[in-house]
Amino acid sequence: MTSVVVFDYGFGNVRSMVRALANLGIDVTLTSDYRQALEADGLVVPGVGAFAACMAGLKEMSGDRVVTDRLRAGRPVLGVCVGEQIMFERGRERGHEAAGLGLINGSVELLDADVVPHMGWDTVDAPSDCVLMNGVEHERFYFVHSYAAMDVQPADLSRFDIDFGDVPEHVTWCDYGRSRFVAAYERGPLSATQFHPEKSAEAGAQLLKNWIATF
């Protein structure tokens, strides 16, 4: 049976994700154990709250090492919400800057909108060749966030000894207020969503199926 670990480091809405994966017939485990997280077919890195606090919590549980070690071995990782944000180089919140994992070039900034947070269902602009979004390109997904990545470029991962070769990145966008931000990201075994697939009904379930099919 396909196995997925939801990484438990104290900063995620883990119960919803565990339930969503279990409903798909996946052998899902909630743990912060390095070995289990490394060896599972898939790893989900959730995240809620502040960027800097999530990064600190992830490092405390060696989650940063788990993520990079998995990607080096070509094993799928899915970051969700702040779990997506910390894949980027840095996050800026309330005048403070914190370093992220640096797996994607770009920074996480406050949304430029009259009403923040961005909360509720919204459509996205997905590229046609995106595996994650296959079949759900025109569906709506559930967002709850005040910050997001506004720019994105492939990172040089040689410092992590990670080589994705010529695999291109696929970026899905969303517009809110005066911001156009990264709603989902895909490059080789690294996937991430700003929205919550586990709270996005049938569209979210299909996205998780698409991700699982890459194992």
C-alpha cells in the first residue's frame, strides 16, 4: 500500500490532511520521526502561523534535513500553506525577514489587498502541463493566508547536492486584491500549494490523487 507521512512539527492543520489522505486509501502516518519521513513514498509538510516560527519548528525536528534528503533521492515532497512558503528563500512578516529552505527562489510578502487575510474559495491560473492541476485547472480551491510568494524562479540546488536536471518548474497563479501570487508550484519531486487541498472538496482530493500518482 502507498505510504505517506504527514510531518508533525507542531505547525500544521494535520488532522484534516491525515483524514483526506486516509479517505483516498493511503497508509498515512503522522510523525516527526526522521527515518519514517525519509522512507515513506510521499511526505507532506503542512504549516500554519508565522513563517519564522514554522521554520524554527521544522528545524527543531530536523524537518529541513528530511526535505532536502528526500529531494536529493528523488522522493516526492508536498508543502501546504506555510509549508509551501518555507520552501522559498525568505519570508518577510511585520518588518522582519526570516530565511526559508531556499528550494525555490523568491520571497514571501504580505498580500496587497483591501481585506487580509485572503480567506475562502478562489480560482487559479494553472499551466496546461502541470501534473498537480491536471483535471482541476478550472476548479476553485480553499485559501486562508495573509502572505504569499509574489515572484518565483528555479533555485540553484547544487549547495544541497540536489539535481533536478532539466526538469522545468510549473507555476500556478492566483489573483487577489492587487497581488498575483504563487498558488501552486511543481518541479520534479518538489510540489507545493498555497491553498489547502485537504479542505478543497473534490478538487482537492483530485489534486492529492494527481500527486500520489507521481510516486
